[in-house]
Amino acid sequence: MTKPGPSPAAATGRLIAIEHVQLAIPEGGEDLARGFYGVLLGLTEIAKPANLLARGGCWFEQGSIRLHLGIDRAFVPARKAHPAFLVDDLERMTLRLEAGGVTIGEGEPLAGYRRCYVSDPFGNRIELMQRMG
């Protein structure tokens, strides 16, 4: 167990943001990932650095969202751990996902949000949230 350090307010070197989130996908899953994350969720694929291309996978961005999908030869979907993406119109997003064949799962109520869960084509859990009010 890690011992508590100095108060973050008094320290430097503290966390300031999430630079990117990485999810694992199975080998050869890039095209399915592009369909889900690019077409259905609306993220833009960006080029991976040349020195990382041989690893496979693909990267996406949209505004401050940076999502890296990496190949894991021993892939197991993340069914509990998950990213939660804020959306501006949850109803429109879920309609687009349903039209794409994605099943929508309702989340437990959370004050100030409407939310749901979906699974990417590989079984990774994704939470979609819209602020209320």
C-alpha cells in the first residue's frame, strides 16, 4: 500500500488532465473499431506515429477526447472498467447507435445526468452521459 504524500495543493507534479484513454481490441479489429468509434460515435481517426504503426490499432480524437485502441493478442473485453463520454444529445446518439445495431443499456440514475451504456464491437463497456439542465 502506498503511503500518503504531501497535500496535492502544496505539491507540484500533480495530475492536471487525462491526455488519452487506451482500450484494447483484438488483433485485426481495426475496421470494426473504425465503424463503431468513427462512424457511430463520430470520432475522427488520426494517424499514429510512424514508430507505432507496426503495433496495429488506431487512434481517434474529437475536441479534448483522445482515444487510443491498441491490439492485445490475449484480448479480454473490459466489461466493468470503462471510459465515460459526455454527449450533447444522448437521444440522438442512442438513435444513431440503435440504427447501427448497437444495444443500449440503461445506467442507474446519477444526479445531474442522463446516461446509458453500450458495448463496442469487442465487448468493451462504454458509458455515454448528457448533463441535465
